[in-house]
Amino acid sequence: MTAMLETGTPVDSLSREILDLKKRLNAVILAHNYQIPEIQDVADFVGDSLGLSQQAARTDADVIVFCGVHFMAETAKILNPSKVVLLPDLDAGCSLEESCPAPKLKALQDTNPNFYTIAYINCSAEVKALCDVICTSGNAAKIVRHAPKDRDILFVPDENLGAWVTEQTGRPMTLWKGNCYVHVEWTHNAITRIRREHPDAPLIAHPECTKAVRMLADEVCSTEKMVTWCRSHPSPAIIVATEAGMLHRLQKECPGKTFIPAPTENCRCNECRFMKMNTLEKLLACMQNLSPRLELPQHILDRARAPIERMLEISALPEDNAG
């Protein structure tokens, strides 16, 4: 008889080894929504950056296995400096992180002592250590609303998310010129075509998409909100403009619906090459070897923790409790 996960997903021998080893190590497996389906199915928690940060902050596991990209594992290490944090592939990076080197950010900050720096979580630990508060796509507008009114906001590194937050809040901000290489692949023309092919299907889009795409969306939101929005929306078919790994979770959460990946000009769906560097084989190997480990200098751990904790504190406040 084939073993099954609680979700009803069959467990192959590789997945079974991972699950058995997880128990022996007292480990927790965290997976981003963009991970391959096989990894999502063995994870203890699948979510967006905010949810994963919250899970990392409250875990009592001895080992955190982070199936995502480098900056996510760094965040887990910052919040759990005494725990072992593993990343299946240490080279799993992020175009947003690469767009904002810490020395260049510091140079810009030095031009205006009144800057209040808000960093999207898709950045390095060194950048987080330079910032006043961190945000995710799910709480960015709320974080901006709580920013001191007498400070000039510098928002890094995603200019598209920053522009969308300005639209939501009316708060002017200086935007760093960075973007997610995946989300800018969608174009107005490609989205218009898929909407013509499925005229009754609403479109949800991630705020890392360009304004030309956001304007065509019925809802612009984080991946976590996509789940709740799709669950409650009456349409049997929904077009999704975010990384293709999200469709696996949406299908599991909303089994009676059809999810249509928004095409780009060049392909029928859109995948992040960094997120897809993690595999079941690498996941098992990193747990067997307790390597590669995510390590950070103590001064970075200390300085980067405060803006992340500030984000978590503001996220827990009532919506109308803005500064």
C-alpha cells in the first residue's frame, strides 16, 4: 500500500526518507509558494515571505530547513541565531537581492539623513542591517502607513512593489531601481490576449508586476492573499500572474477550480530559475549532511534582527492603528 501525506498526496521513497529524517533531527521544513510541488508536499509550512518569517520566528525545532532562496534562509537565521538553518542549494539567489548591494544603498542613504529606509524582504542580510523596517508584499502598504510622517521614505529594492504601495497609500517615496526578473516578463499585450481567450476568468497579479499588468488585474495581492481571494471568489477559472509554483498550492487549496498561468510573450507560464534550483534530492542531502548551512557574522545578525522584528510587530497591529 502506498503511503500518503495528510493531504492525500502519495509519498515516494525519497519523500519518505525526508520525512523520517525530519523527525530524527527535530527539523521543520519551510517552503515558499514558488517551490516545486514535490517540496511543497513534504513541507510543514508552505507560504509567502511574511508567513514563512512568522513561522521561523516561533519554531521550536532544532533545525530549520528553508526551501526557498538565500535571503529567506538568512531571515530565518537572523530570527534564530542559535539554530541550524539549512538551504538545499546555497546558490539559490534573487534578482532583487542582487540589484541592491549594501555599499550602494549606504551611499544613497548618506545623501539624505532624513531617509527612513523600508526594505522589501527580498534583499540581503547586509541590506536589512542598514534599514529601519522590513516589509513583504503582503504587509508593505501597512508598513508604509506606519512610517513616521516627518521622514522621507526610501523604498528598496523593488520599484514596482514600491509604486503599487504609493498608489495604495498616497505616500510619496524614493524608489530603488530594482525588479524581479520573473514578474516583469508579463506584458500588457500578453495579459490582454489571455483575457480575451478567457473572458469570464478574473485575473490576479502580484504587485511585483509592472503597472501595465497591474492595471489589467481584478486583484493585486501577495501570494498568501491570492489563496484566500481565489477560495472565496465564485469564478470556476482564474488567471494567475505570478511564479508558476503558486498554481500547485492554489489547486490544492481550491480543488474545484481551474487556474490558468498567465503567459509571457515567450512562454505559457513563468518560473523563477532560482526557486527551482531546490530539488527533493538536494533537500534530502542537506538534511543528511546538515549542510549547506546559512551562517552570518554576529554584527549582521544583531543589526538585521531589529527591522525584521519591527515588521512582525507592526503586522500584528490592528489595521487602523497607523502612526
